[in-house]
Amino acid sequence: MKPELSVKSMFAAASYQFVKSVGKNTLHAVPSIDEKDNVKPYQLVIKSKKRKFIFFEKAIFRPTEFLLTDVMMDTEPLKSKPAVSQLMSEYNRISKISLKGKFGAEISKEILDAELEASDTISLNIKFGKVEKLEVKEPELLQELSNRRINLDHTYIQQIREDSSKVLCLITGVARLPNGGSINRETEVDAKATLSAHLIKKGSVSTEGSRSNERDIGLAPLTPVAYNIHELNVDKHSGAMQLVLAKGSHGGFKDSIGYDEVDATCVSPGLQDAGHQQRKQLEMDLNQPLNIFKPLYDLPLETRSQLNEWLFYLLTVPRDMLLLSELIDDAEQGRQVQVKITELKDKFLSTNEYWMKVLQFIGFTIQENHLVAPPSVGDRFHALGEFLDAATMLEDETLDLIRDIPSENVKSLLTVIKEGIKGNSINDVDVIQPLIDNNSCIKLLLELQFRIQDNVFDPPLELPYIIDEVYWVIFALYWKN
């Protein structure tokens, strides 16, 4: 295994942990150290939309090599200069990452060729030190963009316009390390883990004890670790553009644009003073899972139990769920999926191959030792795609809480979450008491920012971005007709 892969994975994991602890609702982690040079003010980012939930979209953000001026009619540099301010006087953390989590799996493959138990962890000693924010002044940028236009004939812009799932975004803020930093990795392999193979470097691992592997990487001064974006509205006829300002609004290529549209004050559907039509629409949105996951509810009891066994196990291996989600997304988008089974087995961590059972359940087949996507996709396929897209947006710790929910508490828990999304308090003792008596349910509600006091569950003051994904996943796993 190439040593530089460890650097990429460690940096991605450290950036992700920084965003998670500092601003996961507003910041995006720099995806890899190779892409750090593409993270600076006025750089273009492509947002690829995958699915729409109740309030939020699942999307992937990727910085590009293009500055905004590279794709404008007038390529003169923008005059507005970003301002520098201190974001944190010091950011030094030790983060524990499961080897079966989103990032731990990638790092673990560089250390051990082994069957790793869920108890194995990676310690990342993240020493970023001082973190500063380089940020564009919004009023100045609005003024400057008002007289500039996108070159609609630019080859890259034409490619983006052809794909309706892609949106142009602009980096308007960057969190960076003025003095550089370092990341130290120490992997402690649990003595109880089943280590069936060997270190990549010659030698073996004894199950009688544990062995640690360390590596340090240094980060140069001014290395970016996170960034903010604004989506762009672009007039598909003239190339005129504007920043999307209103929360909940989305950019894209449109027939016409105007700040009346994006500046309009919208009443959040979760607020109690929402109009009748908004309340009606919200109720319809909250009932979506009943339709989306109906193919799962309608399964024979034995088949549903078998499927849930696979899915509950995969909740303990978030990395495998990410890989499954990518395969399903490729097939759903009509992209060719034909991968050697031996290559897939090297990528997936779970040795019981539940991931394969899930793929076969929704129509994938094995032909001449290759995984082949189904010729057409059905309701089961879409239902599992929705489940995986929601589940892969959640933190490993949140998935653990969902996995530990007693089935008898599901109806009460979904009632509280549903009413919380609508902005309503719950004081029904028959609903509240079973949840109060269960630690996992209480922890989950607190993570969703419910306020619990005097046997009353008050809704979050501001809905966290994961609330509808949690709602989706619980429905998929637990709901019964």
C-alpha cells in the first residue's frame, strides 16, 4: 500500500473532525490534501445533488480547479479582497475513530490486512493550533457580481448545464492554519480482535496482546481545512449570476433570476405560525416514508426480519454503507456497474458479506465473477437507496443510538420527532415515559436538540440538519403496517 494514501486519509479525517466540532451546519471539510490548492476564496465548487429529504438535500461538494473568473465573460480578477479574522486561538484535539467508520476503514487498510472488530479504534492527535478565517465581505461581492456574467459557451459550464443534478457554488470563506499543524495517528488494535493476516511490513500480530503503529504528518502554513460556500443562480440565457442568500433556497441554471426571489422572507415549515398550505405540505412530507419504504413493510415477516438483520449489522460498519450507497447510486443513474467480486471483497470490511445479500435483494447479480447491476430498478431498489442515502449522512455515534432503540419505543419516538419537526411540544405521559426510561432514546432526542424538562419535550429552537435523516432511517428499520 502506498504510504501517501495514509496522508490523504488522515488529513481528510482530521478536516472532517474539525468541521464536526466547529461548524458542521455551515462548513465543508477539505476532501483531501491533494485538493487543498483548490480551496480558496472565489474558487468554484460543484454540488452534486443525490436525494431530497424533507428539509435538506443529500449532496456531495467538490472543489474544482477553476476560479470564478476563469468561466466569466470578463476574466479580470475580482476586486473585493477577503478579510482575515481569528476563528480559533487554538484547536488541538484527540479524536477516536472506529476502524469500521467512514474514515477509519481507509486508514486501517494501510496498517493491517486483518478482520477488524468494531472495538478497534484509531486515535488521531490533531494539532492545528491557531485557525484563522479568510472571508469575503458579502455586500462587496454582491455588488461586484451584479455586473458580471458567466460565459455560457465555456466548455466546463456547458458540461455542468447538461447535468441537472449539478449546481455551481462559490467558496466565500476558508478556515486555514496560519502556522501550519500536524496530525499524529496511533492505531491500537484490540487484543480480542481477530487478526487473521499480517502487517504489510513483514511480521505478524499476536492475538495475545496489542501492537501500535504511529505516523506523523506535517501541514504547511496556510493549509486550508474547511470552507464555506454560496450556491449560485445563473440566468441560462444571459449568464447573469447572483449568490443564493436565503436559507433553504438552492442555486442552478434558471430562466430568470432576481434577488426578490432569493431574498424573500420565507416562514419555516417547522414554525407554528406557518400558513395552512405550508402545514398541509409539511404533513404530506412527513408521511413520505410511509410510501417510500412500503416495499419493505409489505415484505413477508421472515424476509423482513432477514433484511433487517443485514441492515442492522451494516449500521455497525458505516464504511460499507457508503460503498453500497455509491454502487446503488451508480446503477440508479444508469452508469455501468460491472465490478470483479474479488475487488469488491477487498473494499468491504464486513466478512459475512451482508452487503452482497443486500445487493442481491435489490436485483444485482453475479455473472462470471462480476457484480452486475439490474437491467431495471424497482421499488425495493429505490427504498434501499433512500435508506442508505439517509444513513450515510449520520455520524457513527448516531447510528449506534438508532441501532439500540427498543422496538416498543419506536412509535413514541417517531411521534416526538414528527411533532418536533412541526414545532409542537409533547406532554402526553404515555408517549414521553417510555422514552425517558430508555437511555438511547433520550440521547438521540438530545442530539436532535429537543429540550426535555418537567416531563415535557419541547421542539428544537432550530431544526438540526440530520433530523429528517434520523426520521427516515427509523422508519425504514422499525415501522410495521
